[in-house]
Amino acid sequence: MLSKRLQSLTKYIKRDDKLIDIGCDHALLDIYLVKSDIINNMIVSDVHENALQAGIDNIKLNKLTNKIDTRLGNGLNVLSDEDDIDTILISGMGSSTIIEILNHPYLKNINKLIIQSNNDHELLRKKISSLGYIIKEEEFLIDKNKQYINIVFVKGNKKYTNDELRYGPILIKDKEYMKSLLNSKKSIINYIPKNKILLRHKMKKEINVINKYIQMT
Ligand SMILES: C[S@@+](CC[C@H](N)C(=O)[O-])C[C@H]1O[C@@H](n2cnc3c(N)ncnc32)[C@H](O)[C@@H]1O
């Protein structure tokens, strides 16, 4: 069965998306997407031979080699204009790697980016919005005691405030998410030594900002 984390990404994929999953590893999500008829066919890729081989083996086991095209290589380098891809899915990587991958001429063809980054969502929002995308959807979820954030970007231009980039323009209005952020900041502050006055002050300021947004929702 697909994990809650991977399952959460499936709703963002529409039947007519021309999709690549970059960093597919075992290709479990991709096999699910095709088997469930969410999408008819797609490309999957991975930069590591062993990871891609795990995907190829699973795709063969599921008799989907005619529907899932596998490519070995770094990021968008595996694509050429003939591939006609307009949607990218990336999950399970850090934001710096994701940004490096998107810094590629093929990005001009991409209308939608579905991203589940492991870290630094502020950097991710800042960089991807500066590439000419807006944030269409955001979701916070917990799977096996780990927190995940899904962000869907589509082509567009919008100037976000610093707080929107930090907490997410959609998540900032999500009381449950902001409450969980508040709790994690409150637990962190307890570990900051009393003599680290500046650091404690910064954290208290952030707690106040988060509290302000919780009151507003
Ligand atoms: C932690 S796995 C995540 C697998 C799957 N996407 C998921 O969410 O469960 C990350 C995968 O990304 C691949 N990867 C890392 N950097 C990459 C790059 N620049 N291009 C393609 N694949 C990459 C790794 O080899 C690894 O298989």
C-alpha cells in the first residue's frame, strides 16, 4: 500500500498532465498513478543507477514497461524537447537540490511543479516564485510521526511578503499548521541556553508573529 506521504501527492496530478517524476527511486508512486488510471503514461528518472534499477524492477513486476518510460540521469538533463513534458513531480529531496534541478532551460516548458521537499520551504518558495511561478496549493501532513509539506507551483507572477515566503501564503491561514509550528518553536526555545540572549529574543519574536497569525485565522 502507498504511504500517506506519497498518497497525498496523487491528487495534484491530472489525467492530461505530461508528467515526469524526478528522483523516482522505487517508482512506487508512479506505478500507483498508472495502475489507478490517474494518468495513462509518464516518464520517471533517477540519477543513481541502483535507485533507478529498483524502479525498473518494480515497473517490470507490474507489467507497466509500455506506460512508464525510465531514464537515468541528473534532473532535467534526461529530457529533450520531443518529450513534451509540462509537469514535474519531485519528492524526497532537499530544497537546494530541487532548485539546482529546476535551474535548467527545459523549465520554460513546465506549467506545474508538484514538490514535497525535505527542508527549507522558505528558500524553495523564494527561488521558485522568482522563476515565474505562483503557489497554487499547499498542504501540511504528518505521516509516521514525520511532518511533510506539499507545494504546487503554476506559471504566474506574484510578489509574496516575507511572512508568506516563510510560512507559506496558504499555510499561514491554516490554524492547525500554525499551531504545530508554534509548539515546535516553543519546544526549541526551551533548549536555547539562557545566556544566548539574541537567539532567545529572535525565537520569542517569531513565536509572537506565529501567534498573531493564529489569532487572525
Ligand atoms: C529519498 S529518494 C525519494 C524517492 C521518491 N521520490 C519518494 O519521495 O519516495 C530521493 C531520490 O532522488 C534521487 N536524486 C537525487 N538527486 C537527483 C537528481 N539531481 N536527479 C535525479 N534524481 C536525483 C536519489 O537518487 C534518490 O533515489
